Amino acid sequence: MTAIPEVLDLAAQLKAAEESFVLATVVRTVSVTAAKAGAKAIIRPDGSIVAGWIGGGCARGAVLKAAREALADGCPRMVSVQPENLLAELGVRAGETREGVKFASNMCPSKGTMDIFVEPVLPHPSLVILGASPVALSLATQARTLGYHVTLAAPAADLRNAPEVDMLIDSFQLGALTEAKRFVVVSTQGKGDEAALRAAVGTEAIYHAFVGSRRKMASLRDKLIADGADPATLDRIKAPAGLDLGAITPEEIAMSILAEITLARRRGQRDPNPSLNE
């Protein structure tokens, strides 16, 4: 059995490395159970338990399922594994969720009860900015204060000073990026528009945007399609980027873009488990 300090040390290492995992903690046990309150385990996205202990097969299946769901939606959940007779007394069935608690059946002879808190730990959301325009630099600055992992890609010759970002790329060739919920913004403003847009559409993300007018984007779209780009991928790019807030300055435009990204990031996440957020 891995000691709790070792589990927490590994959790800190994985978090620092921007890797996804679940921290499962036994918060309550009743009757005979393999693990006791306070036991912890780290679960990777592939379902492997790489450190710690939360009991045997009686709870493992329900916890691993909850871990997969938590990694998918980013929301913690409570799992209560109980024998069938106790579930019947509560008037719930295995697989049912009530007041933020997901119930599962314990089919083991021990007939014990375990409540396990399943907490997803996800990488910081990734904002990839292509370009060195004033809007791009302001966007990078504001995004970092909101907890984004910021990658800025632009030719070094376009940058007067090295910006404070998590990753700086001297070109529009993005290469390997952190595995996280990703947002891509092209803010080249006439310097490498086409190359940046090609890189943007070739990067998987839940949000693609271009800082420029619809007319300019339409013109660039035609050029890229003529060069063999896929129209469907280009049509995923939002132009102009950002919410229509009447923004004028680079700082205001950056703020409007982050507001739009926030909407995309938080869509479907508002109070998914109200009882856990009260």
C-alpha cells in the first residue's frame, strides 16, 4: 500500500507536469471494508491506479467509472457503494444519482459501505495565440491572470520584447502542445495571416478565432481554399474574434475575446451538481 504522503507527492508532480488524473479519497466506511476513511488513490485517464489504495473489486468498478466521467466533464462527484438491501432502504437503485451522490451496489460478501470522493485534476486550459500584434500581447497577459497556459507563436523578428508566456515559439509551426482544453486565436494583423491560419486549423481546439473583419477573413478563406485548404475546417474559425462589446483598444478587444472563450469553456458546466456547490 502506498502511503498517503507519497500519493500527495505524486499528485503534485502530475499537476506540475500539466497531466490529467483523478484523486479518489475514501471519506466514510461502514462495517467491514478493505479500505478505511482517509485512504487515497491516483487514477490516470487510462483507468490505471498508479498510487494508493481505495479497496478491492467491490468499489473499484464504480470508482473507475466515476473517474472517467469526472475527467470528461471536469466535475467532482461522490460515489456511495452499498449493499443491495441498504440501497433498497434508501429507495435508490444502483447507478442512480440523488442529491449529488452516485450510488453503486456492493456485491461482495463483506456487505460494507464506502463513500468515495472523486476529484478530477486537469491541466490548465490552453490558449494558443498566433501573432505578435498588440491584441495578441494583451490577450496573453490577460489570459495568464485567468489561469490559462499561454503559448504564443510568432517570428522572433516581430517581437520587440519577450512576452511573459508559458511557451514561446519562434514561428507559426506549433509542434507538440499541452494536452488540455484548447483555444486558438490568430491575431497576426497582416503579418503572416495565411501561415498562421493554416497552423490554427491544423490544431485541435474547441474554439478557433481570427482577429479581423468578416470581409478580411472571407478574402483569406478564398486564398487558402485556392491553395488546397479544406473549406469546412476554415469555416470553424470565428471572425471577428470576441463578443461584440464595442471594444476599440487592444486591451478591450483582448477582453472581449477572453469573454467569448469563457463562454465556450464553461458551456455545460454551470452547477452540474448543485448540492456540491452550495
